[in-house]
Amino acid sequence: MIVASEDGQDAGDLEVSVRWRGPAAVVTVGGEIDLVTAPELGEFVGGVLEREPGVLVVDLRAVDFLSSSGLQVLAGAHRQLDAGALRVVSTSSITSRPFTTTGLDEWISLFPSVDQALAGVAGAGG
């Protein structure tokens, strides 16, 4: 189960929070993104996208498992945003390898930190 929050409440298998840095939404995810939690993550991300961020940063550094269902959620978000507006933060092969092996890293940029993902975003302080 996932808890969608502005302050990062623990939901057991998945923890998700969002904070805004100017026009950019930074969604931080922790735990496992699998067949069970991916649809709920999709709803959370969809709610963030309804607020029309200029840039969406998804921080996966605390994710322990990323399934193809999770990749589908992120690919769906990518399709709803302008080119280059979805940026993923990953420092582990657990989360970066699925992007590189599927070729999604050609459309969705990977960054080692939130600050680097926000670099060049006016008003985001990055």
C-alpha cells in the first residue's frame, strides 16, 4: 500500500512524498515499486501532473526494487510532459539498470542528485 503525502509518510512497501521547488515537483520514492504498488504510484504521480509542473524530478535513490510496472508509470509521465521535463535521480544499478537496458534513458535523463536534476530550472534553486 502507498501513502500519498506532502510530508513522506511510511506506507510499508512504498513511501512517496512530493515537495515543490519553484515550478519543479520533486517526487521522492522509497521501498519497492512492483506490480502491486506501481498503480498507486501512478495515481500519485498523476495527481502531481495535474498541478502542471514545469519539471518533474523523481528521486529513486531509496527504491529497493523497480519492476517494469514502475517503468511504465514513469514512461507514462514522460509522455504527458514536454521533452526533457521528466528527470530521474538514481545512484544505484537497482534503479538505473532498468532504464539503460530498456533504452528509456535515451528519453528520460538520469541524474546522480536532485540538485543536478534541477540545474538550469529557473526558480527551482537548482
